[in-house]
Amino acid sequence: MDVAAKAHQILARLPEGGLFGGHQWRIAPKPFPLDSKLTKELEILGRILNKFYQAADLLYRQSVRKKQPEWIAEWLERGKPQSVIELQRDQAFKNQLPRVIRPDILLTQEGWHITELDSVPGGIGLTGWLNDAYGDVIGGRTGMLNGFSGIFSLTNSVHIMVSEESGTYRPEMEWLSEQLDDRFSVCDSTFTNFNEGDSVYRFFELFDLPNIEASDLLFTSAQKGQIQITAPPKSHLEEKMLFALFWNQNLKEFWRQELGAKYTKQLEKVIPETWIIDPSPIPPHAAIPRLNLTNWNQLSKLSQKERKLILKLSGFNERAWGSRSVRLGTDLPQTEWAESVDTAISEFNTSPWILQRYKKPRVIEHDWFNFETESISTMNGRVRLCPYYFTHEENEIHLGGVLATICPADKKIIHGMRDAIMAPCSTV
């Protein structure tokens, strides 16, 4: 099959309503290629990240019980209502971890790096559709379908609850449920007709609970063991500041003990240095590690060359996802950078921000099909990889597929957009 025929075949397979509400992307005639070494590293990464979540959850619970420093839980609970705190502390969810893990990975000039983790990610249905449309890809045609369906151990109905705030992703989840057996269905956040033994996939953020009409019944039923819910209501595991805790020198021995020396070293290679913007005073003879700043106000005075840094909200905020809060230091004039720093400092008590070392994505070439000219175009772009990991029984981790988002090289922040190529990944 020639390139044009393949591109038209892929386009023709799109569901009538699309996969994202109001969003389109450029279609590549071929998957995005990954070498076998990177593919192998991604296959192993799922086990490491599951272990990281397990350790982070333990760290939080030990902090609550004062077996670890109390400032850990204070950081992770800052700005959250008591109702959310009580949920994540509830013993009913003690040993529960997210069953879907999606890191955002940038292919940089220094290798690959994880910028953040998402346990309630979009793109599951999209990647499943792409895998099926392209065929010879990582995870295979049905890897995403098998991965997602396998996270539910119960045999009754599975309700995929999509909030209004997450409504953009509803079409892809409807496509996903249609490919699975009749146990699966998509519902909105008013749905309450679940029965004992049912499962609920939570496709809504915990900051949005006031708008989730069914939330009280949903979580009460889960606490009683009547239904299964994933991801569990643990907002501390949805904070980007977990990376700051990983890099905190006071916790170095904890991570080494819980992750093991091998996994710790691997994560140190791929997680950029990260700090929490906590304006609490430090002693006059001390400095913020690896930044040589004695208070956060000095951050605003760094020169543009020194600002190879990213500011972004840690979580539990409507601006914390979809790159809405991301501020790239090298891309902003001094005044805007200073304003961003001031905002991060002032919002610590309500919506903490993190600072992260910026790893510049390298430029690659990838083809896409221009349906207006009926020809192949080549784009110079920067790549974000999103592997999707699914945790099945007995902590078996399955890599269902890898989504590549390739944005034009002049775009500083990589995310889905009309000018981006979105394609599944294959091994070459």
C-alpha cells in the first residue's frame, strides 16, 4: 500500500465524532520509530514507576503517622479541603495505587527525561485507536484494550465516569468502551446506578469534586468495599512535587531503601532536578541545594541564560494540567519571569508550585500527510513520548502502547495541537 492510500485509510477509520472534542492533529503515514534500546528501557520503566508510587504513598502515610518528618504530609496536603485529606488518609484505600501510569517523556539533547507522571491520563482511547489503525506497533493492535480491561479484577459492570471538566476526552473513552465487552460503558458524573461488585474508572480530577454530583455515594460505596474505584482518591499521588521529594537530600536514604540502589540510580538519570517553591525562611548561612539561592525571591533576578528552568503548578488546581501553568524561564522576558516567580511564592499556601531543571528536547524529522496537497510533508519537531502502563493482578505491569506527540520545532511546550503529529510508536 502506498503512502497516500495508507494515510487515507487511517483518516477513514476515525470515528464519526472524532476522538477528542474539537481537536485534530496531523496524521503520519508511519509510526514513530524507537530503537530497541529505548524500547527495552520503556518496558522496564513501568515496574520502576509503580515502585516509585508505592514508595511515595508509604512516605506520605509514614509522615502522617510521624514516622517521617511532618513537613512531607504538610506539603502534600497544602491547599486541599479536609474532605479530600480524609479520603486519602482512609484505611479503605491504604494499599491501593493507581492502576494506570503515564509518564511524559521528552527526547532531549542529553537522552530522555520524565517531566511528570499522570495517573488519570487522557489518550488511552486515542492510543488504542492509533495502535489498531497502524498495526505493527509497541503493544500490538490490542495492547491498550487488553491493558485497560485488565486493571479491573471484578466481573461486574465497569463504569467509566467522565466529568464535564474532562469532557474533551469523552469521545476517546466511548470508542474504547465500544471495543471492549458489554461490561464497559461511559457515564457522566451524575451517574449513581452502580451495583455491588461494579467497578468505576475515575476520569475526573479530585480538585473537581464539588462538581461531581455522585462523589459522596461513589466514595462511600468504595470505602465500604461495595465497588472498586481506580485511580484511588489519593491526591498526594497526583502532585508533581513528588519529584521534589525524590530529589530532597533529607529523604535520600528513604528512597534508596524503598526503591533499591538500582532503581534509584535509574530515576536520578531521568527525573530532572526539582524543587518545591516553599518561601519559608532558611538560615542565613544556608542555600537551596544545587541552585545556590538563599531565598526564592532571588530566583526572579537570574539572567535569561541562568533560567534553564521550568515553573509549574504542582497539582490540585484546574490550571495544573495540559501545560496551562508551565512557565519556561529562557522563553520569558525578565518582567514576566519575575511575575511568575512572585505568583509561585504567593500561592504556596493554596496551590504550591514546583521548579524543575529544563531539559531541551532535541529536534527530529518526521513525515506527515498533507491531505490538501495530497503529498508527504516533513516536519522538524520536538517529541514527547507517553507510554501507558497498566497494573494487573499481582502487580503485573503491562505496556499497552506508546503515543508520540511531535510539535513544530519552534514550539517551546510540547502538547497536543492542530499542528502536531500524533502517532503510535514502533521498534526499529
